[in-house]
Amino acid sequence: MELEATPDDEVFSSNDEMQELWPLGEVDPKKARFPCCIVWTPLPVVSWLAPYIGHVGIAREDGTVMDFAGSNLVSVDDLAYGSAARCLQLDRKKCCFPANLAEHVCARSHEHSEAGTAISWDDALRSGARRFEHKCYNLFTCNSHSFVADCLNRLAYGGSVGWNVLNLAALVWLRGRWLDRAAAVRSFLPFAAVSCVGVLMAGWSFLLGMAAFSLMLLGWFVLGVYCLKGLVG
């Protein structure tokens, strides 16, 4: 699965100049500040059965997290379902911030314009929030991953405007980091407990059932993203 495009350097530039980027602050989990990061936290019940599924948000340059938390609701500095467990800080140099929208000539300028061109990191997040404030939340068709993927497309992160719930989830899991050991335990302990209780009560067939559940979920998102275009936002 392709995580991010790796085209030539000109993909990230518009004309011959970029918007000036100022230094970011440090990631500070205690203060819930994650500058230009994607953050992940487990979902109640769902993550107990499939621990790779969770809730994600994306942070502004000042570290404040924004997330699609419910229908017509994009939360600011109030990550739904608890504090972040994993985070991945993104490189703004891999985004396309045209210095002049009228002269947007990056390699994917047309696709980027259709996705929603942004002049800064925070501008992309604001535009994405305005769009999702008019959307209904649904775990299977339009969820927190949909919002973050939309923001990445507005940023043309990695030179790509093809971000979706699947390659975003893979990016976070393969390249993100646990904030501490307690976060990892908090994420996997319920899954381990449910698995142990299930095996004791129903035998090893319970684990087969959980595996089937995971495959069905994965199959749904593959179908919705790649086969039935527009089904999964």
C-alpha cells in the first residue's frame, strides 16, 4: 500500500518560491501540544476488538489538535475519546503552499486546486474544518480519518492528493510513535483482556471470530475507497 508519493522536488514548489516556514514548538504530550502532528487514540469497544482501529486528529502549527468528533462537529483542543496515544509529526517542506494562487504551477496543480489549495498549514486545516462542520459522522463512511485525509490532500502532503482512510491509517501505524509505555498499554490491554476472556468462555474459535471481524472491516474500507468511489469519504 502506498503511504505517500515520492515525486521530484518540484512537486512541492509553486513557481520558484515557497511560503516562509517558521520554527515549530516541541511536541509536549503533557500539555497536549503536537505541532503539525497527526495524533491517534483508541476507540472504546471497537479498539477492544480491532486494536489497529482508532480515532485520529491533526494539529495546527501551535500544537492544538483538531478532530472530526461527531456530526457537524470539528473539535479544537479537545480530542475525542481521551488523550493521544500515538503521534506522527509531518514535515511542512513536503507540503505545497503556493506563494501566489494565480501562479500555482506545481506538478499536480490541477488536482491540488480541486482538492482545495491552501496557502499555509493552518489554512488547510481551517478549510477542512469548514467542510466537515457540514458532514454527518459515520464510522464506516465518514469518520475522523476522512477529515485528516482531506486536510492532507489540501496540503498536497508528499506531493499526493490521493490520501484516504486506508493509506492514512497505514502511515500513522507504520511511522507514528507511542508517546509512552502507558499509552501502548492503554491501547492494547482491553484487546488482550477481551481476547483472554473470549478464549476462556468460547475457546479458540473466539479468536477466529475476531480475525473475521477485522477482515470484514478491512474489506469494507478497501471496497469503499478503491472500488466504490465516494462511498467512504
